[in-house]
Amino acid sequence: MLIAAESCATDVVTSNPRSVLVESWWMGGAEAQKMADAEMRKYSRVALMRLKADYDETNYVFECVDR
């Protein structure tokens, strides 16, 4: 049961200084934005959402830019 709960969460899939990919099964845009911003603080950058999850897509794509 714990495994199922983890797979439905909002998680950072991958990140680098230029982009962040956040997966959210529940279309949690606000939570995805918070996670992307937290990742970009490592690089003193901010995250701009470029692709929003919808019914068929579980990933949010963020571009990372200088402040």
C-alpha cells in the first residue's frame, strides 16, 4: 500500500541548471511549482512552467532562468 501511495505523489523526476521535470499524478500544479523552485534554488535560479500536466500527461516541465 505504501508503494501505491508513493507512485501517486508529486516528485522531481530529473533536474539540471536549465530545466526541471516534475511528475504529478493528481495535477498538482502549485505543488509542482514549489518543488521546481526548490530544485532551482540549488543553482540560484527560478523555474518557469512551460508544460502543464493534463488528463493524458502527468509531467510538468519547467525552464530554469536567472533571477
